Amino acid sequence: MWWRRRREQELADAREEALRWYERLGGQIMNLQGDDPAVKQALVDAGERYNAAGSQLERATSAKQYALARETALEGLAFIRAARTAMGLDPGPDLPQLAAQREAGMIRQDRAVEVDGREYRASPRYGDDTPYYYPGGIVRGRRVPGGYYSEPVWKTALVAGGAAIGGMLLFDALFSPGYGFGGFDGGWDSGYDAGYDSAMDQQGGDFDGGGDWDGGGGDFGGDFGGDW
């Protein structure tokens, strides 16, 4: 009986913790609006996290599942902070660090690359050239550090087909040591070359877009993304 009551209390505490952040996110979404494209994008991203967290809360039956809903709500609030920053408002108190941020790292210095004749920028701070915020996380098996970007490039990387491949190549250009960049704290530098060589060996040395590489899955998307 003692063990069962303790588990029930832990479950109730986890639920209340998730609901606290979820309700805070909902209130912020209702009270914010803006015409700036970066603000609109941040609010759209926050709204997506709000809907996802609500679905997770409805299905949750364990403390871990409630913790996942809490994480989703916190991601939404990170986008809210970005929207408030872009609007010139006080972003509010700092949020607990997300698990995805700990894994993906954060941008620590400005970076600009040119891909297919188009310039892309990334920065640790909001600016006119980098107004789009991403809290950091795993996108199609790749760690994408948190920070501000010139475009919402993670959206491109999430879609299917050639656009997704283009988004992944863009992340390579922005963050791989092969392009002379070590400006984030995700710890890729030492493992990138080994992971790349290993992935190429598994693919027979051919980087032609065929086989498992096409969809970002299989050996390339899994092993290469993990090793990197």
C-alpha cells in the first residue's frame, strides 16, 4: 500500500508539473501576436508544441510520459521567448534547459555560409540577419544546435524528398568541421571525421543519393547521425 501510494503521488506530481508549463504556454500564445515573419514563425512553432503537449497529456499514464509532455511545453515556451525578443519585449524568466538542448548544444559564435549561391547565417543572439529561433534538437538524425538563424532551415529539413536532403546539406555546411566551423558546444568536432568515414565505408564510398541515404534513414541516417 505504501509503495502504491508513493507511485500515485509521483504520477500526480509529474502531471501537475507538466500542466503548469502547458497552461503557461497556452496563456502566452493567446496574448501574443505580431506581423513580423520571424514572430509569426515563432508563434506557429509554439502553437505546434502546445497542441502536441496537449495530446501527450491526454495519453500520458506514467511519470515519464508526463515528463515528455513537460519537455514539449518547454520547447513551446522557448519559441515564445524568441517571439517576445523579436517584438522588443522582455522575454521573461529563464526556462529549465531542455534535454534536446543538452544533446544538441548551442551556437556560440556567428557563422555564415553560402550554399547553392545563397547565404545562410547562424548566431547565438537575435539580430536583423538572424531573426529565426530554434531551441536545439535532433532533426532527421542530425544534432542541430540552438540559436538564431537567417531562415527557419529546420523546417526545410523536416519535409520529405529533395528539400529534406538540401536541409541536411545546409546543416553540414553550417556546422561541420569540414567547413572550418567549431563554434558551438555540441562536441561534434572530434567525432565528425570518424563518423563520416565510417558512414561512407558502409555506403561503399559512393555519395550519390541512392540506397539508404535517400530518406535519411537506414544505416546512413541512423549510424552516421548517432556517431556524429
